[in-house]
Amino acid sequence: MHTTKSGLFIRHGIILFFGILTVLPFFILISLSFKDSSQFNLNRWSVTFPFHWENYSAAWQAIRDYIGNSFIISGVTVVGVLVISCLAAYPLARMQFFLKEKIYFLIIALLMIPFTLTLVPLFGLIIKFQMLNNWLGLWGPYIASGQVFCIFVLRSFFSSLPEEMFEAARVDGASETKILFTIVLPLSKAIIATLGVLNVLNTWNDYIWPLMVVNEDRMMPLTIGLMVFQQRFTTNWGPLFAGYVIASIPLVIMFLFASKQFVEGLTSGSIKM
């Protein structure tokens, strides 16, 4: 009994240790966001008073347009990825047609190609189609690259649903489209929410592709805008760290609202790697 309690105490201690390591950077970030230049230079790692709330006002004025651009980029991308992925994964999972398996394997083979290897040909296509400083230059590659993994996951999930359910719907006269929208998608809310969160994270935090495609300030997403903001506040770190805090808030709110579906999607056995 004593050994069991000791082991439990050690495990809890390890979990607590790693939990502190996870939370500590966020605490430091928030602490730094309330400092002025003198506080940052003299007491960088401790909490100092008074708090300088004006840092957040300055940061918001500087990055609010960039946040709006990131919402436009991520929102359209996620909707496009999920719609196309669902429409593609359903026939690959539940319907029979010529070369079905070969088409599926060709699609998932794209998972083995790193995104960095496609940057040069993609950029060449963007120039050829005159999509520089254009929303389509961001949406198109994001949707095209994001749907590959989603098709892989959704096809696996759709295939795991009971065949009897589909047979009963077909006997009642339901079309494949009606089966998809009235039966399959309602049962797939958790996995779709999980894929949505993952796609938002990928597009919201991406830096390389927007840097290549966008050079006009009016279209820059948050990742590029923060770099511009950093150049403006090179010696005044408080507003810069306040900008980082503001930039993380939408992702935190999204995860708070989608955390239940996200965890269900990860633990339901839907993602078969």
C-alpha cells in the first residue's frame, strides 16, 4: 500500500512539474506585456508594478487589421477544406466506382511530400496566374494542401460506420447526398471539429507562405504583421509582448469552445495512423 501511494505521489509530482513548465512561458509572456522599457531592463523576470495597460492599447491599434486578415484567411480556408474533404471522402469510403482505391492511394501519397518541397512550383503557379497580393493566392494552396490529410482521416472514419445504417437509408429511398448530410455528417461532428481546429492552427500560425505571396500591408496576416510590429517597437518590448498575447487570444477562445469536440475526436479512435 505504501509503495502504491509513493508511486502515485511520484507520478503526480512529474505531471505537476511538466504542467508548470507548460504554463510558465505564458505567465512570463503576460508579465512582460505589462512592463515599460525600464521595468523590462531592470526587472525582466519578476512581476513589477504599476501595470502598463497602455501597452495593450498600442498593440491593438497596430495589429487589429492583421488579426482581421488572419480571420479571413483561416475562416475561408477551413470551410473550403472541410467541405471539399467531406464531399471527397464519402464516395471514397462508401461508394463503388472505377479505380476507387488507386485514386485514394494517389491522394494519400501526397502526405509523403513535405510542404517545403512544393514552395517553388507553387510560387511559380501563383506568379503565372497573377495571384500575388490576392486572397486566392493564400486560399488556394492552403485548401489544396489541407484537404489531403482531412480526406485520409474522414475516409477512415466514414468506412468505420455500420453498413446496416446505410442499407436501411437506401431502402427508404434516401440518395447518397441525403445520407451524407443527414446521417454521416451529424455523426462526424467531433472528428470534423478536430480537423477544423488543426487547420485553423496551421493557417493562423503559418509564416513562410504569406511572406512569399503577400507584400502589401493591407493583406498581411497576423504572423507577418507581428514582424512589422516588432520593427516598429524594437526598443519598447511591452507593446510587442502585448501584441503576442492578443494574437493568442482567438486561438485560446476557439479551443475553449471546441475542446470537447476536439478531445472526442482524438479519443474516439477515428484517427487511424
